[in-house]
Amino acid sequence: MEHQQGFGAIVDAEDFRPWLHDARINGEIGDVYWGRYRRLLNLKGLPKSVIDATDEVTDRVLDRLGDPRNLSPWSRRGMVVGHVQSGKTANYTGLICKAADAGYRLIVVIAGIHNNLRNQTQARIDEGFIGRDTGRLAHANMAQRQKIIGVGTFDQREFPVSLTNTLRDFNKSTATTFTAQLGQINVPVVLVIKKNSSTLKNLLEWLKEHSVHQSTQMVSQPMLLIDDEADNASINTAYARNEVTRINGQIRELLSLFHRSCYVGYTATPFANIFIDPDTDDETLKQDLFPRHFIIGLDAPSNYFGAQKVFLDARDRHVRLIDDNEDILPMKHQIDHPVEVLPGSLIRAVRAFIVARAIRNVRGQQAAHASMLVNASRFTDVQGRLRSRVADVVDRMRDAVAVDGAKGRAALRNPEIAALHAVWESEFADAECADWPTVQARLHEVLIAARVVEVNASKRSQPLDYDQAGEHGVTVIAVGGFSLSRGLTLEGLTISYFLRNSMMYDTLMQMGRWFGYRPGYEDLCRVWIPADGVGWYAHIHEAMDDLQTQLKRMELAKATPEQFGLAVRSHPESLIVTARNKMGTGKEFPMKVSLEERLIETTRIVVNDKLMPRNLAAGKTLLSELVSDGLEFEPRSRGHLVKGVKVGRIDSFLQTYRTDPSNVPVDLLTDPKLIRDYIAARAESELKLWDVFIASSTARHLESVNLGYPKSVDFEHLKLVPYERSVDPGDFAKGILTISGTSRRVGSAEDEREGLTDEQIAKALEEYRLTRSDKTLPKTVSPAVYRRVPGRRPLLIIRLVRPKAEVETGKTMFGKDVLAWGLSFPSSQVDGGTVEYIVNTIRMREMFGEEEIEEEALGDTY
């Protein structure tokens, strides 16, 4: 099947004036750099449709940058929002090639905050733009000087100059040796630098010295600055706040040195500082790095293996839950935590990797790389111990296969080979090209090649070198933390083992290195993760999907980047990011949050003997009021629906319901006072009439029935089956019922169809399908689709929940049913659709967990 890549949305400033088309027609722009890069992508086997889409998208970005033929001063600021591991580097390498063809003469790429990511990005630029191995060029040995690579192998007309190389970042003394070439400036000059204030300081000083003293005229040349992972160091509070500000200031100063400059931020997580800084509500839009000229969404091609597939559509195939770590490697542990044994789930994951690699070899993929990711601790010392134990596991397998692997069926008497067979049987027995005798025959070659390496900022760290493999691809298990989680590409990533408890958006999305392209082995990919992590990823995917949809809608409405910026900043998820910025301050701060098109649910309920009966009574009172209003309770397959309820009934229910005895809500978004304020502003218009859905579980099996609890209970005049929901055992011990598990939802997506006709549902799904890049409907559709139906009424969903906790002594039922609600708000036409929350950082910590500062992030300054 030919893989399709659609075009994402573009939100432009009002002053957009295209120039690229005319320049091409007039023959004022060459095609040297892009032409050879396109050829390279073709040789790498990318489908023509994907190359064409890259061509189209990079044209769209370049057209929004300044026209190099225009000699009067200009500056342009833009942003490209992609997906994690979906080819952003290939996209901006293409942009660099086209910018060079158009006449840009200085190109700076800021790539991550760690050396290994900067080196990896430099290698990609070497291959796709420069055409020579800059690491070799840096050697004094002349015989080694010219190693032609990538685009240079078939086109040596032009070699751009690189002031950085794969071995080291920008260095003033090295750069100065290139001054002669800079003076002539007849080829583009490129730098790939770390997002580090001392590197930026050196670059600024060098440019000032050389633009003034050497008369290189750098300042008059057009300059393009690409900020990869544009959100990092904006949010990451491993950086002190003043360090973030300093880097931001240095980037702005760098741009200001040039009469003509462009800044393009590339990110997968736009909940970034350029949008969100509650200290400067309006100032944010005036910031020099705000993408005021354009924001472009990149659609992922149809063969992208992303959160939709992993955590929603094919969760049962790809996701395995880790539930055996707490006694061995608890989620929270200290730097000196011993690792004597590994959790059984990790050993199983390692075996799955070895078997999956053997199957890939059977499929003829020996020359391709295969990697496994182990990200289970933020401490480099603990990562070192984990690496040793994982290496022991691989050694045991290698020895067993060397001795007994060739013995046919008799080999299964060896417990190590039997364990590999058991993993094959449960995970891969129905995979293509994977009958056991054939797989067993390939285990030896896989285990001989397999390496277990540490990838972090420690002295023990080894580079992930995928170039030295020869005709056989690398087979590597990478154990690490922060370095693995930010932008570093693990080639051929097949198995991931991820044991972390961060709930912060950017961290979670960036740690999703398992997303990407998996040609010919997607069916073999597995992710081991705790149940809560699955819920967070599904939740975040919806938020990101939401933003891409919002971009498309804003493009149609001809909105400006500022309006999109404000939409991002009032997204409820921005609370998490803002909290991250503010965690250390201990202050209260205001946050404006929009409730339109949101589902607000009571996912955290305080255990309190006065409140819980009061809340149950509030639900029963609402039902009796609906009866007295003469409204019909329409039986539905999953409960009862009441249509056309007056807003006053909803308001009374919210006024009576309480989440917390101290009157401070456990979960900010469920604060009835703020929700009632939002409703009150619209009570005479779009929120005047409501639908109420009283949900009843359709689960065939209820554990509590076996424990002597009734299946259904009387609730006013209805019989309801409570929803059994797992709650977090840690919070359970503190008297808070926090809905956890793989969905993190009290209800299900179908709840929000209630109140809509079949025709409305079909039309909403069709409109959603047309906004997607591949024009197909995913198996699991975000319920936000139903909130956008024109003229739909707001929906109150109430249900009984029966909490159960997994505690050390086994499963525990809470013993009481509690009332939970959900509010599904439709689109809003009322101006100022936000509610102001006063956020307390202590409360944020309770909601989102302690902040995890990586040990490495504190230290990687070399």
C-alpha cells in the first residue's frame, strides 16, 4: 500500500505575502541542495508520496520566511508542530537545503540540550546537506580529510561550510580558522549547536568580533535559525528559571545581529513557554520568539506508528502492563537503590526483543538495525546497575543457545531456550515468517551480535553508533534516562520498557521514542508500561489531536497565530505545563482555562463520611426534580436519557455536590464554583437547556458480585449497575479515590453520543475523517468530535462508581458506591470563554505528582 501523507493546517498572520513561486519562475533560485537531498531520500527508499509531501511542506515554510532577494531589513517568526519521531529532522533538513538554494547564507540549528542529540543532528545535516563527514574533516590527518557521504556521493558541485562537526559543538578557535571562507561567503555556512547558554555566548561573541573586525559582512547576510525541540529549555525546570530566560534572551540577541533573520521552532509539544507564562499574560504575544507570522501543523503519514495505534486502536497487541516492579525497582527510588534482580516483566521484554530480532532476520531484515529501550530510572548510577543485570540476562541466553540451540526440539529442555519459546508462543506465534524452528535457528546469530549499552551522561556511556554495522544491522539494548527521552533516535526501535511516573506533558510525549516508522515489523513492536502510563498517553494523544484539529479549524476561520496561541494557553492541559514552570515557587497564580468542548469529570473523590452521602442525595434529588418537571426518562442501551432539562436544575446539583471538605476541590477542573460561573455566563443562551444521561454499566463481569456486593442498586426510581473502577493505591491510603488504570476515565467515549441522533453522529464522524491526513477514521475516535456538533445541548452524565484498589494484600473493594459526574460542554459562541483558576502549587503537586528532575539534566554541561 502506498503510504499517504496529507498536509497539515497553516495559520498565517494577516500580512503574509508569497514570493517563492515568482522567484522560481524567474530563475532566481537554484535547485542544487534540494535536488540532491530529494535524490538521497529516494535512495533511502522513502515512498514517492512522502517525498512529494516533504517537498510541498518545506515550500510552504520557505514561502513564509523572508525573501533573501529583498535587501531591506526583515524578521520572520514561525513554528512547525509535528508528531514525536515523525520525521521533523528530515523536514527541516529539506528546509535548510531549499533555504540555501534560495540564498540564505548562515543557517544555525539549535538541537537539544545534550551532546549526543546535537551530534546525531549534525550527522543528519552532514548526510543531507553538507555531503561530507565533518568529524573526519576535523582530524589533522590529511589522508582522512575527505570522507564524502550522503548527498556528496552523487553531487560534489557544492560543499557548504560547517563551523561545528560530529565530534564537537561550536568552538571559537575552530570557527576562526574558517574566516577566510566566510569572507567570500559564496557557499552557505551552517552550525549545529546545543541549547546551552555558554555555547550561545561563544557564538554571539564570535559573530560580533568577526562581523565588525573581519569585514565578513555576516550581519547583512540573510540568516535562518531552526530551533529543534523548541519547547525544551522553555519548560524543563531542571534548568533554573533564569537559565531559561537567559537562553531565550540569547536566541533573541542572535537574531537581532542580522538585518534579515528568520526563526522557526520545530516541536511536537507546543505547550511551551512561548505560549504559556502566566506571569506575562499579554506580554507573551509580544515576545520576540512568539511564532507571530505562521504556525504549520505537520500531519503524520499513514504509516506512522504513533499514540493512536499504540495506546488506542491496537492497545491489546502492542501494550504490556508492568505490575511487578514495586518490590524490586519501585517507581520512586533513591540514587543508591540496589538492583540485585530484575522484574520478571523486564526479563520477558528482553526475551521478546531477542525473539523479535530473530523474526526480523527471517524476514530478510538482517541489514536493518534493531533497538530496545529501557528507561526505568532517572539516576545514572541506577541505570548502570540495570545495564549490568540486563547484560547478565543476555549472557545467560547466549550461553544457553551456544550449547543447546542447534539440538532441534531437544533444545527446549534448556530452561533459557524454553523461556524464549514461551515468549514466542504468547507474543509472536501468529506473526508472519515466525514458526519456532526457523526462529530458534536464528537465535545464535542474534545473541552473538546483541550489545547492551548505557546511554546517559556518565563516563560509562557508549555512543549509539549505527554507522559501523557493515552488512549486518546493529542489535542493541539501550539503558538510560533523560538522553533517551529527548529527540535521540533509536534506529529500528522494536521493544520499549518504560517505568516512569512523570505526568508532565512534554516529558511524557518526548519519552515516546517508540513512536515513528516501523516498516515490515510494526506487528512485532511492544511497549511495557505501567497501567497509569497508558491512560496518560491516551489522554495526551487526545490533547495533541485536539490542537491539530484546532489548527485546521483556525485555518478555515482565517485566524491568526496569536489566536491559536491564546487557544493553546487556555487549554486545560496547559495547567500541567504551567505547574511545571512554577513547581518550585510555592505561590498561587492565576490561570485562564476554557471549558468549551471539554469533558470535565470527577476523577478524584475525597473519602468523607459526610460528603459522600450528601453527593448521593444530590443525584437522587436531581432525578426526583426531573420527574416532577414531567420529563421523560428514555431507556438507552447504557442507561437513561432525559432531554431538555432547565439549567437551574443542573446548577442546583453542582451547588450541592462537594468534592472536598475543605471546599478546595481535589481536582481543579471539577471546582463547582468555577464551572457554575462558566455556566452562568451562558445560562440565558447556549447552556439554557441540558440533556442528562444516567449511565449504568454494561459490564458482564463484576468482581464485587463475587465478594457479596449486589450487581445493581436502587437509585431513586431507577436500577443502576455501578461502574467498577481501579483507584490509585497510594492515594487510596491517603483517603482519596483517584481513578487510575489504563483509561483514567470514569466513563467511556460513547457516553457523549447521548442526546445526538444517528444522523448527527454519522455527520460528525465524517467531518472528523476529512480533517485527518489519511482521510480514514481511527478505530478509537476522540469524543471531542461529538462536542462540536452544531446546536448540540450540554450534557450532564451521572453514574455510580464502585472503587477497587490493588493493595499489597490483594484487591480491595471500597465497600461503598460513590456518585461521580461528567460535564460535556459544546462549542461556545460567547466571547471570553475562559474561567480563571487560582492555582496553588502544593495542590498541583498532589494532582500531578512530584516533579522528576533528571540527574543528567542537572549535569550535562561538557
